[in-house]
Amino acid sequence: MEKVNKPIKIAIYYNGYVDQTNNEKHYKLYVDASKDLNIEVDKILSTDFNFDITKPIDETFKKYEFIIFNDKDIEIAKYFENNKIKVFNYSEAIRKCDNKITTYLNLSNVNLIPTVPVPKRFFELEWNEHQNQLNKIVNYLKFPLVIKEAYGSFGLQVYKVEHLDDLIFKLNQIGQKEILLQKYFPVNNTDYRVYAIGGKIYKILRRHNENDFRSNISRGGSVEVVPNDFDKQINLIVKKVMEDLHLDFAGIDLIYYNNMWYVCEVNSNAHFFNMFRLTGYNFAIDILKHLREKI
């Protein structure tokens, strides 16, 4: 009890180059959560400081017991860690989740959607001149299939294509970015977002979209809360995923197809304001409790 009551100071780190509307909502949830936990919370934007990674970090940052790193700038997270500042999630966990190809390569003993990375290109090319490679992938995955950019959030870099011409057009449009192609499972535009901490499930949302195969709330999807124990297999999957990726907290996206659960994506810094708005549950409270106990 004495450890819990000890006042501590932490910071939430955000990217400063994006619109701050969602970050402000997210930060407020942490501030509200901290009030009964004797935690003081600061906000840090990536644009607030310039870090010389060849030198020790400014003493200003030594006042923080830990930093919740809500950005994808893995090198800066690693810089904090090298200077003995605890970062959650760890930089290595963020790295494994940030790239969807890397995520799949680091998962074991869970069902994964059949996935083919598009070979790297070192110059711009027109895919209509390289159809042999695409035909091999299509023969394996079949149409329709899903195109994903390896880096992306909120469903913005995810596309479904029905024909070879559509595939070629979209790949040409994306250009030299890392891309993966996945088998499309007809799951009625429905997936399950699992919010978990320390391998334990705290909330499961069933997401559905009437007008888009992407069920993200940000894409217009609707949400229904389902019981945390409605399928015990999910508990085993979540625990394994978080162990494999060394995550303290996460938003894990699952789909259910042909009586089997598949891991779709794993989010190391999933926002949860929409969940709070729709359910009244503030995920930040349990994140802070977990991290406080861990330190």
C-alpha cells in the first residue's frame, strides 16, 4: 500500500506533427485516471525538444518514473531507454507492432491470416509490366484479397481489391512503400478489438461496419461490448500475443472465421477515447495501475 500511495511523476509522449485533437482527448483520460493514484502526468510532444542522441539526455527527463510512449518514433524511445528512463511499451515492442509484416514474423502458435509481403523495389516500377509475380500471389491468395501498407493506422492504408486490374492500379498508386497482401476472409465486416494489459483482457468490443469491410470505429463502424470470458480461447491468444511481442498493454484485433480465431493486427499504442465515449470505461486507469505496480 505504501508503494501505491507514493507520489510519482510520469509523462505521455505524442507525435507533435499530427492534429492534436485526438491526442488531447487521450491525454485527458490519463489525467483523469491519475487523480486517485497519486500520479502527476505531463504531456510531451516530439516537437518540444531536439535530442542529440550522442549525448546524455537532459536532466529534465530524469524526474519521470516512466514515459508512456504514444508515438512510433522508435529511435527516440530507445534513446530514453539508453538513458535509464523506463518507456512503455518498450521500444522493441513498438517496433514489432509498428510494421505489420514484422508483427506476423514475431508471432507463434496463434492463427494468422495467410500473408504475402510484396518484394521490395528499389526504384519506381509499373506493376502491369511485372504481372508474373502478381499472378503467383493471386493464384495463392485468390480474389478478393486485401492490400495493406506495412505502416498504417485507423484502417487508412488498407484496401480490398476484386480483380487484377484493381490490384495493379492500387500497387502503382502506393509506390515503393512496404506492402503485404492478405487473404480476404468474409466475416460480415466484423472484427473484435481486445484491450489487454499484462496478458489479461480488460474489454472486448465487437466492431461491425454496414458500409465498409474495415470495421474501425474511425471508418464508421459500430460497437458492441461482449463479455471478457465469452470465448476462453481468446484469453489464450491474447496472453501468447503479448508474450511474443513483449507488450505491457495493447489493442489486439481478431477475426472469427470458420470456427477459428485469427490475429489480424496488434496495436502497441491503441487509442481508447472512442471506447470510453461508447462504454464509459477508462482504459488508462488500469494501464497506470499496472505500470505503477511494475516499477
